[in-house]
Amino acid sequence: MKMQLAEIAKAINSTCEGNDQTVITSVAFDSRKISEGGLFVPLKGERDGHDFINSAISNGASATLWQKDRPNKPENIAVLEVDDPLLSMQQLAQYYLNKVNPTVVAITGSNGKTTTKDMTAAVLTKRFNVHKTDANFNNEIGVPMTILDMKPNTEILVLEMGMDHAGQLHQLSELTHPDVTVITMIGEAHIEYLGSREGIADAKMEITDFLREDGELIYNGDEPLLRERAEKLEQAKITFGFDQTDSVYATGYRSYKHHATFTVNDSDSQFTIPMIGKHNVSNALSALCVGRHFGESDEEIATALASFTPTADRMEWEKGDVGEDIMSDVYNSNPTAVRAVISSFGQIQVPEGSRRIAVLGDMLELGERSAALHAGLADCLDPQVINEVYLFGSEMENLADVLKNTYEPENLHYYKEDQMQRLIADLRNDIKPHDIVVLKGSHGMHLEKVVKRLR
């Protein structure tokens, strides 16, 4: 972005104290990441961003938003006083979005948002100037920041949108007025706050609340909860999945160690993705539908999907320090995601005498049903397929109790949350060169630290 403070002040209904001709070239809420020409947005979290204004200034900030009536207003930097810095940042993002006027693709779902975003951006980049969400910057802070980071020549903006409570996607949809919305699937993520899968489906459908009249909803047609809600929508709808009732469905699917291939019902092309698992084929199907919406050929889409780069820690293969192959999928977790990963992992061939080892951390935000949902994972863990299981966290004790009925004691290991170092040590002593290892858990369990020690 590139705007004078006078324009920014007008966009957010404020006045500028200082040189309103100052040109702002970036926006940041982290004082450590501000740069020359930057506008600092002091947000309230565990700490109040206003307390870091001196750090922002020393790192090159040219201006700052400042909450009205807040003491210690800086005098050596341009200031725009506002009632709520977060709301003002969102207003500025909406103004800039309307100014650049890209086509907006908004993606949500209980699983697969980030991978689908990456696939979709890769497909569209073949023909268009595309800007996409960085990592999973997908909430009421991340979405406006993504918008403000886009270049003025952006033609398509691919936004990942997350939610953990009702009303959040409604707000993000109102902010962005999407031209295309994608819902990857409905699982149990955030069921603690939404009560049921039906509640989750209602919350996910909020992404269509401000879908443009000539827009299109692309959604997983294999999910009845989405189908019955989508039917009420007046805009165009396309379904993807594995059922023959879907608009686009996979007709052939094979998963290998480092990639998967598939075909679809209405094309002669074969598609390859550098990830494994049926769930990632589903993500690719949604990206295929988006690509077609924008006039991409299946050949172009196939080329893009074969070479796209996933965001870190999404079924990412790494090499362990004794030669083992490690699949890191440790950014988030819920029962649907775990089942999908374990199913895909279990199909990978290993040399005779080698093992498939699963390291599972707690799935967070499952509420009252957490114990039952953790214990329920037992039916996807077969000792003949997943030869050894390491469980980490207080909730995983529920799964450990059930697995005692099927796993021999030497092949089942449980660790409390304060025993990560023991978990790491035991894994390092146990893993052999030709074993394969998968790690899956909610981000709050920090299994990435285990991956780092095994690398």
C-alpha cells in the first residue's frame, strides 16, 4: 500500500496530528516488525500495544493510531486518534480493498483452509496477480493485515478466514464482500464454543452472508449439513468431493509416500499434488473448481497443483537424524483431521521390519465432549498398521486407556504435558533409520519442538 496520512485519516474518520502529507507504505501491529514509512496499530492483547510505541518509533514508524483519552500520547511522531485501533485498522483495510478492487476469494472450513488457500493461489497465479493470506493470518486481525499488505496491482485476493465463535465469519464477510467463497468441510474444530456440528455448519455458512449477488459458493458436497444450508442460497453453487452427486468428483485416487494422484469425472487430465491423503485431494478439488471459475484450463491447473508449496507443518515431510522420514502436521488438530492423517499415513509402504510410528498430542477446544472424542480415536489406530503410538497431553490419557486393550505395553507410550523432554528422549532412543513417523496435535501442544529435536 501507499497512502498519505491525510487519506488514511479521512478513511477512518480521524484527524492527523503531524504532517498529514507523510506517505505510509506499510501497516504493523507488532512494534518489532514496523519499518520506515510504517503505520503502527497498538492493539490490546495480553499486553497493550500502546506500551510499545517507543519501540515502534525506534524501528522506523512514521505514524501511529492512538486510542482517544489514552495517556502518554507521543509527540515525536504523527498521531491519528481513534476510538478503537482494531476497528480503525479494519476500516482502513476495507477502504484500501475498495480502492484496489481485486476479486476476492474467501476460504473457510474446519480443516484444510490453509492448504486450500495455498493450492488456490498457486492455480490462479498462472494468469493473475494474486495476493494471499500469509501462513494462517485468518482472523479479525489477520484478514485486514493481509488486505493492507497487498500490492496495488493485485487482481485476485485469496483470503483464508478462520473462526472459533459464531458471528466471526459474518464480520469478515462484511469486511471483504467476497466474489467467491469456499467451504472445505465441517469437522469438530471449536465445538467447545459452537456446541455441535450443526452449530459449526451455521457458523461456516456466515462466510456467504455478504457474498456478492453474482458470486459463487464452492463447497464440499459430501457434507449433508452444508448441502441443506447451501440450498437456501440464491447465488451460484458448485460442489466438490467424492460422491457422484457432486458437480466435480474424484474418479481415481492413489496416495504414494510423498504425493497423491487423482482424476475427475469431467476431464481427461490427471492431477498430482505433493501431499498425501484423500482429504488433500478434496482440498485440490476445491482449488480446481476455483481455477475453472476464473477460466483456467485443467492443464494449467494440473501444472500448478503439481508444484505448489504448502505452508509449513501441513503434512510436511522432513528427514530425521537417524534417517527416518518424519511427517510433520502439528499446526492444528481435531478428530476429523487426525483420522484423515492416520488413514493416509497408514497407507504408506515401509520396508520389512520397519514401523509406522504415530505421535499424537491433545486436540484442544473440544469442550465437554473432549474426553469421548479423544477416546474415540481408538478405532482408527490398528496395531498392524500403526505399529507404535506415543500420546502426549492430559486429554490423550483418555485414548491411552482405550488403546491398552489393543496395543502391547511396549508399543503404547503416554506422557503428561510436563514430560515433553522424556517423550523426545524416548523417541530418539526408539526410532530406527527406516521407520516413518507422523506427529499430529493442536498448535498449543507445541509438537513442533519435538519435530525440531528429531530432525
